[in-house]
Amino acid sequence: MGSDTEAEKKKTPTALAPIAKPLAGKKLCKRTLKLVRRASEAKCLKRGVKEVVKSIRRGNKGLCVIAGNISPIDVITHVPILCEEADIPYIYVPSKEDLATAGTTKRPTCCVLVMTKPAKGEINEEVKEKLKSDYDQVVAEVVEVTSSMF
């Protein structure tokens, strides 16, 4: 029994930011990262603080996924505020490495913006439909988690 708790402690990140709320649970985190992977394949993803902030200011809508283990925390503290002002749902995931892997990049990523339509060009209808259904499901769960916080 003691080994189970030790294994669980190893899985949780040690340097989770104090502002990382709402933090996705295990199931929601898995679904969110799956959505990020799908969006990356469909070219409907903005990676990094600079791109995400620029997209939000330009009026693009989507789901903002922020890593919870960023250091220094000042790098991303303004992103949730921008999201709230623009009525964009956001969620924290525990690991920036997992977020980067889902976004198909090698470098750890602080935040990504999942959009339902690509910035350039068009995607085929089947991929668009699957992305939209996953997006709607995750956003509904994120809104539920966020509303239970306040």
C-alpha cells in the first residue's frame, strides 16, 4: 500500500504553479491533450505565449490550454485574464512537456490555443467534424469545472 502512494507522488509534478486553477483532472487532461493532438494535425493550433496572445487580441476564438508547471510564473500570468476578457474558456494541464508532445513539438510549450478552423486554408469535412465534436465535448467539461470553482 505504501508503494502505491509513492508511485502517485512521483507522477504528480512538484512545481505546480499556485495560479494553476482550474486544473484538469486525469480524465479531462487526457481528453484535452487528445484534442490538442487532433488540432495540431489539422493545423488549427497556436503554440506559445506570443502566438496565443496575438490570436486572442485579434479576436480568434477557441480553447486555451495552459501548462501548470511553468517557471517563472510571470510568463503566463496575463493569459487567463486575456481569456476571461475575450470569453475564451481556458484550462491548466499539469505538464508543459505533455502539452508539447500533444502539440507535436519537441520544445516544452507553456500554452496553446485550439481553434476550430485553421488559420490558413481549409481542412476536409470529416476531420473538421471530428475536431468540432471533440472540441465541443472538452469545452463543455472545462466550463463545468470552471463554474464549480466560482
